[in-house]
Amino acid sequence: MHTGLLFFRPEGDILLCNRQMDGLARQVMGHSLQNGRVFQKLLEDGPLCKDCIRETLGNQQVFRLPDRSVWSFSVHEISMGCRTTVLLIANDVTQRWDAVLLLAQQNEALEQRGQELRSAIENLQTICEAEEIARSKGRVHDLLGQRISLLLRALRDNQQPNETLLMEFAHNLATALREDQTPDPAQRLNLLKEIFQSMKVYVEIRGALPEDQAVADSFAEIASECVTNAVRHGYATRIQFHFFQNDCWRMTVTDNGIPPVGRFVRAVVLAGCAGGFSGLAVH
């Protein structure tokens, strides 16, 4: 029988012990069974043989033996007339133990994956917040730069800034900064032309923007910065942009502002695109 059976009298005298129970007792105690009560007490709280370990399976105490099998022991009293016999049964719960152990390992792995996922989500949120802050800073830079450039233009020409224009700038600034939607590159260039034209600064666009959205966005952003700097630092009244394509997409910027005092350095900016690189030449 695979199940271990041990019958003994209450005082410990053994009546019947099958081979399975005797083998289990040898692994637990280190020697063969001699007294059933002693064996029962040892299972409850006595010292076990080396490599034999008490474990808990659910709410039940089990024993992991040196041969890596796991067993549970249960005690039953059997009354036969005026006599009482004690029955000790040993059941193999190795498969159940292995299943529970595997489940615990899988739960631990899932918990670790969950921690990694939560960390990734937190990092993603941080990245999104950083990108949003950078986008907002860029928008503040563009809007304030454009308005400051227009006001400086008027002051440098000894013109009294138009009061209506100043009030419009003040009232529209907060609304413009709160806008979440960023116009597409073509709309951004048109807005640029309209804003500066009100102060007699003319922005001319030649050619069409690239179809590649990333390159078009880069060109529009560079154009906005170029106009602001040309008006603020160069007193320019006319800025020309030329978009064209030969071996790659290119953008040239020309203005009629004050030329640099020092040595002129040609600036070239490369923006990545699907077909290679796009270039910007500033004259």
C-alpha cells in the first residue's frame, strides 16, 4: 500500500505496521518503529532526523522527507468494545505540495512583473509630464518672443506702440498660453506671418513644407525662432523662407536686418527624416 498505516494501543504497543509506515518512520526518526505513542509525540513536537523538515500546507502540518516527498499524518481513535486502538495514517501530499509551491513562485513572479509595470507606468507619466513642460516652455518662448519682438520693433523705430495692439496682446496672451492644441506647421507659419505683418514686418514663404510631419514641425519651429531673432536683434522688416528638395529637404532663411559685426559663420542644421536628412542654411 502506498498509504502508511500504524495501529497501536494507547500506551504505545504496536499491533500492526505496514511497510510504508515503517519506511517513513525510519526517515523521520532514523530507526524502525518501536513504540506508536513515542512516534506520535515525535510527530507533534519532537526532534526530527536530519533533512526532515516540518512544513505547513494550508492549515495542515506536513513533513518534507530527505527523499523530497511530502507526507501528512493523521491520528484516529477506534473503539472496539471496551478497548481503544489508535490508528495513525500517513498520506502522500507531494503533488499538492509541488502545485502550491509552483503557484507561490508564479504569484511571486507576477508580483515582480506588476512592480515593474507600475514602475514603467510611473516613468512613462514622468516622461509625459516632462514632455508637456518642455512643450509649454517652448510655447511660452514663442508667444512672448513674438510679442516682445513686435514691441521692440515699434520702440526702435520711435513709434508709439498701438494701444489697441498692446491691449490685444495682454488679453490674448493668457488664452494663447492655455491652448492645448498646437497648430500644424502650415498654420503655425501663417499665424507667424499674420502676427508680424501687423507691425509691418513681412514674412515670405516660398515652396511647400515637407510631407514628413517631424521634419515639417522642425522647420516651423526653426522659422518661428528665426523671425523672432531677426526682428529683435537685426531690426529686420522682411524675412524670406525657402523650402525645397534636391538630395534632401532643405530650408533657407534670408532677412534684410543688420548684418553681424563679427565674422559670419554659415549655420547648418540637420533634421532627421525617413529618406535621410533635411538641412537648413542661414544667410
